[in-house]
Amino acid sequence: MGCGRVGSTLAQNLEALGHSVAIIDQNPEAFRRLGSDFGGLTVNGIGFDRDVLVEAGVERAEAFAAVSSGDNSNIISARVARENFGVKRVVARIYDTKRAAVYERLGIPTVATVSWAADRILRHMVPEGHAEIWRDPTNAVSIIEAPTHPDWIARPLRQLEQATGARVAYIMRFGVGTLVTASTLLQDSDQVFMLVTKDMIDPVLGVASAPPETAADIEAERGA
């Protein structure tokens, strides 16, 4: 729902992956963004109107994305798709971060556009400290980027896990996300992302940013 820049790009990408796509927008001119080779269904109408959703095929849809420019329209259409039509995978774009957190707790995944973009830019401008990548709807578990001391390079990442008491969720290597194994060694320029609870963030960052020898001392103190 929504054929702006995000919606049209999403529709084109899904179609390129072989999916059957329908896209809804109140403005018929918006469909021009799709290009002449778009083979999906375009539906002119209000995205949270039941009849419009049915025309778009919501009753047989496997997923629904609400990406119009209005928070209210997005969340209403997302709830209708999930609660009235039983669509299993529903996501909504929300500009208001406080409301996004509320809807996450209701079980509707959201993308808070402004905060997401600002966080991505901030992470490139000021890499120090912790950058939260993801947090579960209950706010119990998150994934953070953990900058590592240069002395960790060429060491197995399992040693970092043992020293921090946290799991490595994945690493970014040459711009590609990679899952680690017991034998994965940290390479120069790797970005390490770890699964943590709120109380673990500072200790994990402290261990990761310290030389392995210091980290071993910290681990020993923790065990004592």
C-alpha cells in the first residue's frame, strides 16, 4: 500500500524476485513510478478500505507492506490486513518513533523511517560507542555493533564470545553479512554485531574494545 519511492521500489524488487505483486495508491499518477515493464496489479483506492484490499488480492496474500506517507493510514491498513484478513507477514512504515514502539509491542513490525536513516548516517559519522541494529518487541534482546580492539584480529571469534559472555550474531566482511563458525577468525575491517541484553551492553563493549589479555582479566574477575 503506497506507490511512492519506497513502495514502487519494493514492488519492482519483489517482482524481480519472482513474486506476484499488487500495489495500491489513491493517486493513479503514482503508478508511473513502476515503469512500463511492471507486470503486477495496480489498484486505485484507499489502502485500508476492505473492498480495495480485496480487489488487490489481500485474501490470498502472503505478505503486506504499508508504506504510504501517512502513519495513520499505514497502521490502520496493516492492522486490517493482519487482523481481518489473516495476512501472516505484515510490516508498516511509521515516521513517529514513539508510535512505532507501541505497534511493535502489538506484534506489527514497523520501520521508523527517520530514526532508521539517522541511525545509519550516525553510525558512519561517529562509529564510537554502541549502535543498536535491532531490538525485539519486548525490549529484552538487541543486536549492537561492538567495535573491537586491533589485537583481536586473527583470533577466533569464539574467544571473543567466551570473553564477553555474549553471542556474535553476525559479522560484516567486505560489505557482506556473514555468520560465524567455531573456526572463524576476525579479520581487519570486520564489523562485529553481538546479541545482548540491556545489562550486558557496557560490559560487552568494554571487553571487545580492550586487548584480549585485558579481556581475559575481566573475564576472570567476572567468574570470581
